[in-house]
Amino acid sequence: MKTSIPPGFSDMLSFPLIEALLGRRSRRFFAGAEIPDGVFAYTSTREPVPLTEAHNTRVFNKPSTLVVIPVGDLSQHVLLALCYMLQNGLVLYDDINRRSIPGLGRFADIVDVANVWPITFVEQWSLAELTVELAAGCYAGTLMLQAMGLGGWMFNGVDPFAMLGCSGDPAIPGLGFRFETDDRWPYPDPTGLEGVMEGFCPPHHPDMRAAVEALCERKFGPGGPFHPDTPGPWKDSRKVRSAATVHDDRFRQCVALQAQYLVDTFGKFPATMPSMFLIMYLQAHHLDPDFYDEFFKPGSYLRIHAAHMDRWHRPDVE
């Protein structure tokens, strides 16, 4: 009698966290791979096992591998940082041109306009936060690889601009993100993928006031984390979610003024960082244990790797 769920699925659900943490390795040699020369010269005798459609050129994005490419919206992070700053009594200062942002004085009733953080610090801080999120997601993925008995690795080293689609070469479309260029910038600025992941900045919004409104709709509108009708884990989710203070019009004006200053002064938002950011990758593939048996001491892969084909790909499993 055939079963609909492979036994490996149950193995994955019960796989110990500590074993996954201690056993985590970059296991790059997959079924069907080849290292043509060097001390690890080896040609796999196993057929590639596909998962989905089809730096280290011998292992990256080969047939039977799955590459996860997490992209972060830095424009959203920086815009949210401006909101956070204003909620805590801070505004931006242009440390590049060494001047205050014109027009902030009219908001002196809601914020101390002399209490400032420099543009470069805020954008670097936001980039660091986003990098941690992307890297943590990939690291969590590597732990799941251990639990499923799959090989793979977490890495960077691929040109992020080319990957996003900013090469300017039609033969290298990358992910197809829209990008802008300007003589003031050292690199093209990827701003979003139309209809899929659009930055909170021009040209996806006519100006930064419109971007702020879109951000507030995402936060406080239907389906947003602070909308009372959004489901949640609390006994009274409506009460909890509606407790957040919705940004009023003057708050939004103040945030938009600072954001628009960056666009007007530097031609983009954020001013000094890419609007869309990419750094870490995660690849998953079926391991070739024979390679590790040939070149490595025992323990180079886990028991769960050795049992993967039997637990996930048995003939009696649909």
C-alpha cells in the first residue's frame, strides 16, 4: 500500500535542533557533480535528483540544485527607520553636505529638530539590520537542510547587481529588476521588480509622500500588522493590534519631507545605499555520500544524509 507522505518528513519534524546546529556544514558535492582536477578530482556516479527547475562554478546553480536568492527592500527599511526615529524624537541630518534638512523647523511642535542622526549612520544601520535578516533566513535554511538530509551551503560572492538585473547586458538579465543610473552614483540602483516586489521609492511611487502613504497602508491597512482585523495569536487580537498609534498626517508629512530631501539631493532613496539589496544565497541539493567517503573521515555527513534516499524517495511513496 502506498503512502502519501514519505517517512523522511516525520524524520525532519523530529530532528534534534542541537544535532542540526553541531552537524551543520557546507556540503557542496551533490549527486551528478564533477570536480575535474585537483586533490578532490571526482566524478559522481549517481544521477542528479531534481528538487525544482533547473562563486563556485562547479557547484552553483547546476542541474538538480535549488538556489534560494533572498532579496531585501532597503528602501522600506530606511523609510521605517525614519518613522522609528520620529516616534523617538529624532530627525535626519545631512552629514554629507553638512547641513540640516530645510523645512524641518515647522515640525518643532512634534520633534526636537536639533536631536539628529546623520544620514550615513541611519542608512548603514538599516543595511546592517537587513543583512542580518537575510543571513538569518539562509542560516535557518541550512538547519532545515540538515533535518531533511540534504546537502547545500550558504554563501555570497556573486555580483549582486548582475544578479538583480543591473548588468545592462541583455544576455545577463539576472532577476529582471528595474534599475536606474546616475552619474552621481558608483553603481546602478535596483528599485524593484514590477508587480512582484516594488521599492517604496520612485519610480514605483511618484514621490516620497506617496511612498509614505503606501508604507502606512501596508502597516495599518487591511492585512497589515496593525490592522484590528488581521488575525493573530492573542485571545483578543483586535485589541492588541488596534493599540498601535496610527501615524497622523503631520507625522507622515515630516517623514516624507526628510525622504524627499534625499531624493531631491542625491537622486535616489536611500541616498547612499541600493534600494534593493542582496548578499547571501542558499543552495540545496542531494548529497553524493560516495565523494565524502572517498576523501573525508567518517562524520563528514550525518546519519540523516545517509538515509535520505530511502526515507524520502522510496518506491512505495507517491
